[in-house]
Amino acid sequence: MKKHFLISVIGFVVIGTHCLSAEAANRLINEKILHHGNLRSNQRNKAQDDSTLLNKPAPKLELRDLNGKICSLENLKGKIVVLNFWFIACKPCVNEMPVLNEIKRNYDPAKVAFIALSLDSKEAINAFLKTHKFDFTILPKAESVSGKYNLGAYPVSMVINARGIISFVQIGGPNIEGNLRAAINMALKSS
């Protein structure tokens, strides 16, 4: 009975506006943080989670986009880079896409690059894009990069400044529009 309850809870766990990955849910269960569908803080809070990568060099990434073109942070040096980590089954990830598309439209692509790293395959993403619009450069099968960035919840948005330092991290979507615009503008001013 207890096992079935935990399986049910895992199926419905959503923290605020972010989805847990299966790995994160298993980790929570193993650490005995997840009890009857509630999360205990385990002496950490959202602000701490969002800031663990702040002011540190962005881990390297090099993946192929949906067209087969290699995308790497090395090739984007000198630009502001906005990363968005997502996957198709994450409803909050999908829900914030129109806002992210609108943000992207307001910036010069010569100065700001918008990259979406998905856990899904190229085929799954192409099928998804037939009914959903996402204007970022999409990198499929980005599990290896998500691991380098220590992600356990989705969606996650980051801004990497022109010097390659992570200057903004937000897990989930509360006020993503205002927060992300402010972070991009600040990065542009300091570059």
C-alpha cells in the first residue's frame, strides 16, 4: 500500500510551477524528503537552489541543434546567452514558451543568443513543434548538459554574460518575463 501511495505521489508531484525529473523524484524519496506528497525544506530553500550556479563560469556545452548544426558556448563568446532547460511532458515548460518567444523578439540576435536544451529526442521535438511554437535554437537530447548544470527541476532559465559567467538562474516560471528581461538587460549593460 505504501509503495503504491509513493508511486501515485511521484506521478503528481509538482513543486510550485516546476516539474520534477524522475531522477529528482527518486533522489527526494531516497533522501526521505518526500512524505505524503509534501516536500520538506531539508534546510534548503528556493533562493538557495536558484543561486548555486550564480557568478560561476558556465559549464561547457556542445550539441547539435534540430538542423544538425553544432551549437557551443565557445562559438557564442562575447554574446549574452539565454539558456532554457525543458522537456515536452513538463506542462510549466510548455506554458512559458509564448512568454519566452516574446522576450526573444525584443533582442538583437547579434547580441543575445537564445538556446533551449531539451531532454527529448529530435523526432519528438519536431512532432511537438507542429502544434507548438518555440523560437529558441533547440538542442535535443541534452541530458548530459543538464547533468553538468545540476538540474533537478524544470523549467530552468539562465543568463550567461559576455564573459561566460552565469549571471541569472530561475527555476520555474513565476514572473519569468520580468526577471529574465531584467537579467538580460543587466548583462547587456555590463558587456
